[in-house]
Amino acid sequence: PRGAERSAAEVERGMALSTPLLEGGDETAQKIKWQRAVFLITFINYAMSHFSRKCYTNVKTDLVESGVDKVILSQMDTAFMFTYAIGSFISGRLGDMFPQNMIIGVGLLGSTLCLGMIQFFEWTGIVHTNYPAGFFAFVFAQFIHGLFQSTGGPVNTSIMGNWFPKKGRGLVFGLWTCHQYIGDIVAALATAAIINAGLAWQWALLLPGVLNGVWGIVNVMVLPNNPQEVGLEKEEEKAGTSGVASSGGGTVGFVQAFKIPNVMGYALAFGFFKFVNYAMFFWLPFFLSLHFDSQSANLISSLYSVGMMPGGVIVGWVSDLYDGRRACVIATFMMLLAPLLWVFAMFSDTMPPMLLLGLLGLMGILVGGPNNIITSAVAADLAEHPSIGGNTRSLSTVTGIINGSGSITAAFGLMLIGPLQDMGGWTAVWYFLIACVVAGTGLMGPKIFKELTQHETTK
């Protein structure tokens, strides 16, 4: 009996010792499952935003045929760009103050509303009966659409930052930033399918509108903002994991966020890099049309976009290999981009077509990589700086500042492309882009120096 009691006691003690290990293993497995779910949901969130924008862009010709002239369309685009840039600051702040899945849900449902407004105004024929009222109505629809769409970047990035630790984050975020290109591709395929099926073009706006609304409800009902919401990680454990002292659960204001080391530098640098990207996105087909027919120019320019997709993955992966030294990797890409732009400035008029195709793909990688990773992994790294405490919600605000600053700088920069072409042709444009690359890299100088001399191991 004593032996039996001893044996039972040993078994009981062994079970007690093994239970935490089993629970820990189970919690790790559960967290991995939730990380995959969060990755997928937020990936689709951002893809939905681009799906909506691209579908609207694809039916512009049909809108013109229905009476919405090019003046209205251009003002709709301007209104969208303006409110998207300003909205990035506002959405970032809201994402740190309120439940993030609610902010995303409102943004997606808002896109449903705005796409519906465009269809309704076109159906009523208001531009034919009262042009000033029609002008205001269509521009107003895109004006508020920009505000709703601005929730995508800062808030989704914040949720991803909550779920994925700094170690290995570069590759994860690099893969995640492919969302925008997937959204654009799906929009093009969906619009083509609708037209080929003989359906009315309005379906190309109705489809993303309905899907945005449905997916917005999914976010509100299913998406967890952080591991604590599903009982996987306590606040004190999160602070201990990040290696930063917790300062409580408060949020960070704009002034505090701007004071985080390197936030201003990255925000200004991203403005120059985003301008280079926007200049290529909006003007590359026009440049190529000087040497090719219009259809070929659009096809060739798509190689630039194709190159951007793996760019973020490569930068994220390489920065992880070099222990999170993202500024150094970004600067390396920019150092390769500057001489490539010089090659275009000197030889683009006489370059063989096959070489041109290859260099455009390479340019997409060099431009897309830094742009994608700054607004994702870099922003998440900055938001965990010791100066604000490990438990302070700041990622949405930091991402909003970087994204909003970049959009504003890019918008002003695009105003110079036309005059530069008039003064010095495309050679002047290429040299101006080189200057922007050098200026942006220079603004990251202090961070690059710190990574080279005082870098700490990522944990």
C-alpha cells in the first residue's frame, strides 16, 4: 500500500509538473493559429481597399460616357488624395484610442457607402440636370471616401504589430505588404470578367461595395486586436517579451509620437521615397508612350509594379538576416537605385527593349522594397521604442504620421513633374528623382549610423 501511495503521489507530482509545459505548448500552438488568422484577415482588409480604388479607376471611361466629365473625375482624385493624406494622421490616432477592429470595420463599410453614392449619382443623372450640384456630389463622395480608406494602413499595421514580435517581423511584413498588389490584380480580373460576361459596368462598383461591407462586419465580429483579447498573453508578459518597461495602457499623442527617435526622419524620408514611387506609377506609361504605342507602354510599365511585389519581401527578409538593421538595408537599396535612375537619364532613349524591361523590374524591386517596409515593419519597430514604454499604444499613430507625411510630400512633388519636363525633358525628371533618393537617404543618416555603431540584438 505504501508503494502504491508513493507511486500515486509521484504520478500526481509528475502531472503537476508537466501541466504548465503542456499548457505552454498549447498556448503557443493557439497563438500561431491566431497569427495566421490575423495575417489573413488584415491582408484581405488592405487588399479590399485597393480592390475598391482600382475598380473605380477601371470604370472611369464608362463614367465619362455617362456624363461625368474629366474635370469632375480629376477633382474627385484630388479630393481623395487630400483626405487620404490628412485622414492617415486622424485614423492613426483613432486606432490607438479605440478598438482597432471597429475602426477598420467602419472604414470598409464607409467604402461601401461611397461606392454606392457614386452609382446613385450616376443613376440619377444629376450632372445633366444640375451640373454644379452633380459636381459637388461626385467630388464629395470621393472626399469622404479618402477618409474611410485612410483607416487601412495605420490600423491594420497596428494590429499586425500587436501580434508579431520584432524578431522575424521583416519577412512577415514583407509578405504582408503584397496585399495592395493582390487587390489591384483581383480588381482588374473582376472588371474584365464583368465586361466579358456582358454585365453592366455598374457591377464593377457594386461588387467591391458589397464585399467591403461584408468584410467590414467580419472584422467587427472576428478580428482580435491583440493576443490579450483571446487570453493568450498578459500585459506584463508582453512588456517582458519586448524588453521594455511598461508605462501603462494609455495612448500616445501626436507630440509624443513625433518625439520618438527617428519618427520624423523616417516620415520625411518616406515622403521622398513615396514621391519617387508615385512619379513612376503615374508617369511611367506616359514616358514609355514616347517610345512605344499606348498599349505596349501600359503593358511594359506593369513590369515596374510586378517588381514592387517581391521588393518588400526581399528587404524584410534581408533586414531580418542582419538582425533588424532595416535602415541600413533600405539605404543599400537606395544606393543601388540612384545609379539606375542615372542610367535611365542618360540612355533610356537608346536602350534596347529587352534591357529596358529588365531594368524596370529591377527598379520596381528597389523602389517598392523600402516603401513597403517603412510603413509596416519599420513603423512597428519605432512604436516599441523604450522612450514611450512597452505597453503604450502608439503604432497606429506612428504609422499614420509616416504614411500621411509621405502622401503630402508626394502630392506636392507630383506638381513639379510637368514643369520639369517642359524645362529639361525627361532627363531633368530623372535627375530630380535622383536628388530625392539622395535626400531621403540622407534624412535616415542618424539611424543608419546608430545601427552600424550601437545596434542591439533583436529579441
